[in-house]
Amino acid sequence: MAKKKKKSKKLTKVSKVMEEFKAGELHSGSKKGPQVTNPKQAIAIALSEQRKAKPGSVKRRKSPR
């Protein structure tokens, strides 16, 4: 018997933002801001929105310097 896995909120938020990005509807900042052209920037926007929606659910990685 296989168990069904639930999609986490993080994955659904990222997939929702990536759909907007692929459709060319994703903007940085407000809707009047510049259009997002980089997929990494789209993922960063999705994780940022997730962080604002539910604090503590997504941890920020430290960049190696």
C-alpha cells in the first residue's frame, strides 16, 4: 500500500511563482516594477513570500564568502 505525499506549502508557492514567471507575469516589487527574467530570482521571490506568510517555515541559507 503506497502512501500519498502531500505537497508542502513551500513547493506550491514556488510552483505558483514559477508559473507566473513562465507566463511572463512576474514582476519584482510591484506590478509596475521590472519584469523578472532570471529563474533564480523567481525562486528567491517565492521563498521570500513564503517567509513573510509563515515565519520560521523556510530558513535562509548562509552564502559562503
